[in-house]
Amino acid sequence: MFNIANARFAFLDVETTGLSPWFGDRICQIAIVLTEGKRIKSTLDLLINPERTLSPSAGHANGLDESKLSAAPKFAEIADQLEASLKDAVVVCHNAKFDIQFIDNEFRKLGRTVEIPNLIDTLLLAREFYELPSYSLHHLAQDFHVSTNMQGSRALADAITAKSLFFAMMDALKSANKPLDDFIGIYNSPAWPEEGVYLPTELSEAINSGKRLFIKYVDKDGEISERWITPKDVIGLSDYIYLQAYCHSREAERTFRLDRILGVEIEAEK
């Protein structure tokens, strides 16, 4: 049985070239915060050469430099270091299915598998125990009065935020008298094959909100437009994942490639 006060935790966050490894997207940055209980013992923040360009949405979100990525080590060169960092740790990340599908894919490209016998997803934890308007990492940080780290890379900042959020939620759940083991799941590659499309939390929440969305979109020619849409469905076509929606400016059904959506805002309550 784990003791939260002295268990070894690995808080993990990845940045990727796009939204889906099934369509060739790769990891371009990994951050891990290793702790003993709440005490940070070490951090890892690695740029990785993804061997492909960033999608418009990824480049807009993470602001990574393509030239620095092309000079960074490839995943095969850091795989052993990553595996050693996660070994014998309780791995914690937010929206674990999104992050770990990419890690799983990278190891499978090397003919290897990744097994995480002790995994906690702070997204699932929050959804199970709390009724909140949004379960994105940064909205949860605000709800639990956790400061969001603004120094260093986005991946490292999010890993540190996930650490603070996790312990804040654990403190709030003390009255439930549940041992840490009750919150732990298992990941055994490849337990999550192509059974669905896993999206970043904020994008998924926006699409499933049932409300109109105001999106900023860049087309294949690099032209940026802004418009109101009503989402209908997310579908995987031959080349990528698309959002089917009613476009209010065109007054017609349209499809939008998800990795070209630069920003999304949900229509405010009236």
C-alpha cells in the first residue's frame, strides 16, 4: 500500500505536433516532475525532434521553435531516460489517455512497450468527486486556488501545476478516508488502441458543450478567419480528424480540420 507522504510520484506532461498519433503526430517535448511525497526531488524537461513539422494549432499553443526541435535528440535517444524516470513511480498526469497514447506510440515505433502499473489521472479524479463547470487543468487550478507556474516551458509548467492540483485534491478528499491505492489505475500497452479520439480537455469540453463556438481557423493556404460555429460531430477521415459543424457565417454545414483551429471560445451564457 502506498503512503502519499513518501510515495515516489512522477508528474508527467507532453507537448505534441498535433492531436493524434494515429495520423502521424509525434511528441516534441516531455516534462516530468519527480517527487517524494510533496517534495520535489528532480525535474526533467526535454525537447524532442519529432521528425515532422508542428501543426498550426500545436505551434500556436506551445510556441516551440522548429529549428530547436530539429536539433533536439530523437525519441529513441531519450527512451531509456524516460523509462527510468517513470519506473517504480506513481505516474500522475491530467487527461492521461491523451498524453500516454503518444508515449505508447513512440515506444511501439521502437518495438517496445510501456507499462505503467500505477497511474492516476487528475482529470478523472476531478470528474468523479467534484461538480465543476470545467475540468481543464487551468480551470481546476483556479478552483483549488493553485498557482499556475509561469516559468520555464509550457510542459514543465503544466507538470508542476498538475502536482499542486493533485495534492490539493488529495487534501480535500481526506474526509473520504480512502487510501491512495483506491485512486490508482493500471496502464498496460496497448490497452487503449483506436477505440476513440482523445482530445485536449479544453477542446473536448468546448466541442461537447452544446453551445456555439467562436473559432479562429487557418486554412491550407495559411489564411486566418474567425467565425461562429455549432459543432455536430468529430470524425476521422483518411488524412486527419475533422470537426463537422454548422458555420453561421456561411449558413451551411462545414468541416474543419482540428489541427488548424488556433483558438476556441464558448458562447457566454445570456
